[in-house]
Amino acid sequence: MAEATNVRPEDSQDLAGLFSRLKRHLPIILACVVVMVVVAWGISKVLPRRYTASAQLEYTPQSPVAGAPQPQLSDLARDAKIDAEVQTMKSLPVAMRVVDQLKLDRDPELRAAAKDFATDAATGKQAIAGALLTNLNAARVGTTSLFEVGYTDKNPLKAMQVANAFAQAFMAEDLESKATEFKDVDSRLNGQLDELRRKVEQADAAVAAFRVRNNLLGLPDSVTAEQEIASIRGALASARAEEAAARARSAASGSTIVGGGTNSPYSTATMAALRQQRAQVAARVASLQSRYGERYPALADARKELDAIDVQLSGEMRDLSRSAGNASQAAGSTAASLEASLAAAQARLTNNVRSSVELADLQRTAQNARDAYQQLLNTSTQQNAQQSIVRPDSRIAAPATMPLSPSSPNVPVLLFMGAVLGLAIGLAIAYVRERWVQGLDTVDDIETMLGVDYFNSVPTPASSIEKPRTSDPAEATLLHPLSAYTEAYRNLATSLSFAASSVQGGKILGITSALPKEGKTTTSTSVARVLATGGSRTLLLDTDLRRRSVSVALAAQARVGLGEVLAGTATLDEVILREEQTGLDVLPLAPTAGTSPHIFETPEFTALLAELRRRYEHVVVDTAPVLAVADTRVLAHHFDALAMLVRWRSTPARAARAALHQISSVGSGVTGVALTMVNLKVQAQSGFGDPSYYADYMKDYYAQS
């Protein structure tokens, strides 16, 4: 036997099981939906008609600076700008413009609504504008650059007029804001122009002062300075060469006299003649000396003549040396003067280059200042011209038209909301019903929530027999022996028989229930009949002392019965009645007022059961409900197999568990549980997990009438 729990497996695991349980409450859910849809339709007829007119505007931004390119915004920045435009549309200044434009301060409806907005800080016009905004709706159209403004009123013409007035007032407000922005920009441009003008004047003054300070009345001429330097350098080179030649002549004059050379570059005409004369005399001296000897008189005269010539040459050379020294000093002075001139020319060139760089820098600064000033002056001129054609950042893309159909109440939406609300209420009711009375429905419920074996489900005749010929459930087994209804009792009888056969001498089959009206008597009678018609010697024993349902149905005329047999005033053969149609024997309970409730605890009753075991193959015992009286608990230990009936979707699981607990408390147990009064058609649609769910697949096996 499985362990009992309060949780159905479908509730936590099986989606099909959950859907199946939902289908059980489908009529209530549908009823709730229909009722709420009807209520919503009624509400739509009662609510006043209101009309909504909408005007669309497009966001097309304009740069506040004339001549500047149109601003390129990212998607996020553009969305933020459009949202800002929408919020501006719903602002109080725009609404007040509409009030002034349409004279809405005279509108009695708005004046009445404005009372809710009137405060000490708000004027009457502001209160009316606040009331006007309550019927206004402004929103962006999807992700486009369009946004719309809509106004709702019971008068469609007024709705159109107010919507268009809001669009125009918004543009006027935006235009005024842009004009103010242009004035601010123009003021800033004028300030910048004044500042740049001062900078231009200061730069020009700096250039003029630099020219005066550096004696640069004209442009510095570096080419002329370079030509002057080149000329001085040429003259300096010639002077230095001349100085070198003079120094050479001065230095060489002495060596020429001593050596008596005739190839000196400093020889003059006089010196040349003297040298020639000396050479002739020297030749004569040499000739006389070699020819006549040292004592020759003419030789002495010749030597005296030679010495005289040398004296003249020495004097001449001294004069030339003195002249060469003077020439060398003059050439050195000239070279020094030229070097000084070269240094002065180079200094002037360097100063000209430095001054040119500084002047060029000052001139560039002045030119940049003039260019900036001119550009800003042009912008200011364009800005002044742009102010005359300034336009708002948005334009009216589509003006509002008069609505032909009301926007409120929205009948389809109301009906949909009614259906959704009805569905929610229906689901809530279904959930409460499912949890409030936790009935048992399928084999999984029996085995999981009760922890006992499941026998089978017993359907109602109307759901399992296409054309029943009787309204008596017990009689239906006789009139429709091949139907699914009778087959259910045959399955239950078979399960009980096999369960009892596991016990030695097992023949006593008990049938009970937790509560009254669970189909216990019908089940006991039907099980006994199918056993009897199957050829088994079967006795149906009625032990329900208070109801005697079996006895009333099958032996209503009996005057003696079980009580009399146990009392010894009648025999079994006298009280047992046979049903001729099925061969079933019935041991009834006679309507005896003095029958003791303790008769099942007597040795006589035990002996009676022993006798019945001897006579019959099966003894079916109809007992009283377990929770109603203690009789079934007393009888429980006599049963070889005990079936407890649970009414489909009616018997609470807690009641069934309480009955099982009471039976187990006396040391007995229930062999299995059967579901009774199952609507086979409903179970075939929503009883996921139960064998009856497959009734449509098996219907061809049963006779339909």
C-alpha cells in the first residue's frame, strides 16, 4: 500500500493533468466569462459617449545659430528631445494659450471642473487650464519623429478644435522660446564682436609700435644686406692678399741684398742696372784673379769697383725695404677696416632677420584677429537676418479632424476586459472549488492521496448506456448485461474475488463507504448479481441496521431476517430469499424495532458467517458508512476482501482517509477503493490518468442498448 499524501501528482508535475482538472470546471468558467461579457456590454451602453480628436506633429529641429548645419543627434538624444516636446505639449503655459485662444474660461463645463484645481496660488485661468489638461493626451507615434496630441470631449467638434488649438499653441510657445534663444545668441555674438574688435585694435597697435621701435618703416631687405656683405668680403680678401705680398717684400728685401740675387721680385730699374754692372765687374775680378793672381794691380781696382757697386745696392735695398714695410702697414689697416665693416653688416643682417620674425608673428596675430572678427561679423549679420524667418522645431504634419465614432466607451476593449475578468473569476472559483472540497477523481488520486490500491471506476447508467431502459441503477445490470456499466461491476467483482481468494476459505466480500449516498447499496447489489449470473453461488447480506437499503430494494415484504436468525427465532432457509432472474440469494434485515446494534459482536453472528462460507462461494456484505456508525469496524475482521466506495469528485479525500484510519485502528484494512457515480462522458474529456479517460477508445466493445 502506497503512502498517502495531500498533493496530487498533476498539481506539481503533469501539465496534462492540470489541464484535465481545469476542464472539469469549464462550465463555471464559461458561465463567468459570459456573465462578465454581458455586464461589460451593459456598462458600455450606460457610459456616456466621448470623442477623441488627434493632431500629429513632426520634430524637425533648427539650429539657433544662423548658417550652422542642422544638428545631428543620436537616436537616444533624439528620443529625449521628442519626449521633451511631448512634455512641453502637456505643460500649463501651452494650456493657458489654448484657454485664451478659444475663450474657454467661459465654458461652463470647464469652469465646473476647474473647481477641483482652484487653490490660493492658482488663478482662475490656471485652474481652467489644469482642468483642460485632464482630457489631453500627448504621446510619441511609435519610434518615428512624429508625436500626436489628442483631446477627448463629449462634443466631437470641440474635441477637434481643442486638439488643433493645442498644436498651434505649442508651436507658438516653441516659436517664442526660439525667438528668446535667438536674442540670447545675438547678445552673446555682440559681446564677442566687441571683444574681437578690441583685440584687432590691440594687435594693429602692437605691429605699429614694433616698426617704430625697430626703425622698420618699410619691410626689412635681407637681400641688399647680403649683397653688401659679399662685396665687403671680396674687398677684404684683396686687402689681405695685398698685405701678405707687402709683408713678403719687406721680409725678402734683406735676403736679396745679402745674397746678391738678381731674380728678386722687388728689383727696380736702378737695382737691375746696378746688378748687371756688378755682375760684369764680378766677372772681370774673377777673370783677373784667375789669370794674373792676387797681386795684379788691375785686380785690386776691379775689387774696389765691385765694393762700390755693392754699397750702392745696399742703399737701394734699404730704401726698398722701408717702402715695402710702409706698404704692408697700409694693407693691414685696409684689411682691419674691411673686417669691421663686415662685422657691422653681419650684425645688421642678424637684426633684420630677428625683427622680420617678430614682425611676422605680430602681423599674423593681427591678421587672425581681423579674420575672426570678420567671420563673427558675417555670422552676426546672418543671425540678424535669420531672426526674421525663425521657425519652431516642430511642424504640424496632420491637423485634427472631427471624429465620427466615439473613442469611449471602447466596446471591444470593454468586452475583452469583461472576458478576461470573467476568466479570472472563473479560474479563481475553479481553484477554490478544487481546494475547498478535495474530491477524488482518478486512479492517481486514489493511490497518491489515500495510499491504497485502486479497483476501478463505476460509471452512471446515463453516461455509459446510450439508451438506458430503466432509471434504477441496480436494475440496469440486468437490462444491459453487455454494457460498459455492467462491465464495471464485473471488474469490481473480479477484483474482490481474486483478493479474497488469497485468503484460505476467502468468500466474504465487504462493501462499504466513508459517507452515506456513495452508491454502496447499488454497488453491493450489482456486484452480487454479476457474480450470481456468472454461475457462482452468491448471497447478498444486508448489515446496514439503520437504512436496510438492500432489504427495502430486494425484499420489501420480508418480516423476518438476519436479526431473527441470530436470535434463534428463524432459520436461514426461512429468511433467505432468491432472485429468480439471477439466482442470487438475499439475506435481508427485517424491520424489527428491537434489533440490537451489537449483534455483529456475538458468537451467533460468527457462526452464521461460518455457515454461509460453507453454503456459498461468495457472500457480498452491504455495510453501513464507516464514519456514520461503528458497525463496519466491528465487521471488518470478518471480511476476506473489503472494497471502500468513493463517490467521484464528491467524497472529500479527508473523509476517505478518516474512514481508512478508523478501519485500520481495529487491525483490519481496505483491500481497494472504487470510484462510483462516474460521469463517463465527462471523465473521458477531462479525467486524464484514469482508465475512463479512454472510454471513447473502448466503446465499440460494449453493447449500446
